[in-house]
Amino acid sequence: MKKLFITLILFGITNVYAESGEYTISSVCDYAKSAIDTNNKTVMALNFECIATIIKSDSDLFKVGENLYANAITSIVKTSKGINLSSYNTITSANNSNDLMFGEGSRKAGDIKSGGKGKSVIVGGTGKYSGMKAECEYVAKYHPNNKSSLISECVFTK
């Protein structure tokens, strides 16, 4: 009985501190692109610098109107069968440079001209994002002059 009581207390304490919710981010980016054609495929590397705004949230961790900065490195291999996109990013709170999120994304549809839908994950963070994990679905669009935009809808736990 004593073990059960202790287990219930510890479970209750950990759940008190657990936080979860949903948020939506709108991002606009500048990017630099390098590409080569090789062996019946095009291989591209893109370096994104973005500013993002929280446009919807049900949590105090992400406040509507809050800004974030993101830097991402993306690799794309395009063949006649489609694309294989992988992206790695660091997202920094505009309010505190010690509040960081680390993300990874992938996409198998769309292209550099039309954009497409994909999934990304937040795999960790520092500061107020320490211990955070999230799964996001996004829609990317590419615009003239090396500009892009992204809407990400995310579900997180911390």
C-alpha cells in the first residue's frame, strides 16, 4: 500500500509539471541555394534565414504574436521519381536568445518551385523550451527572389 501511495504521489507530481498543447507558426524566409546536376539527379543545398510569428496557440509557452528566428540547412535530392528533402534547424526566441528549439524535417512531395506539404519534429530545446518535443505538419511555398513562406501546425509536450 505504501509503494502504491508513493507511486501515485510521484505520478501526480510529474503530471503537474507536464505541459502540452498546440500552436501554429507563420514564417517568412530568405534562402541561398546551391545545386548540381549529377547522375540523373539534381542535388541542392539551401540555407534559410527566417522570422516567424506565433499566430495561434492554446498554451502560455507559445504566446500569440511572439516572434522567433530560425536558421535551417536543407538538402534536396530530386530525381525523375520525386524529391527527398531533409532539413535541420535551430529556432531562437526573439525575446531571449537562450530559449532555443531544435528541429528536423522531411518531405517527399512537391519541389523547389511549388513547395509542398511535409512533417517536422522538435527534438529538444534549451531555456523555456528545455525538454520539449513536438510534431508539426507544414506547408511550404517558394516565391521569386529566393523567398519562401511556411505555415506549421504543431502539437507539443514538455
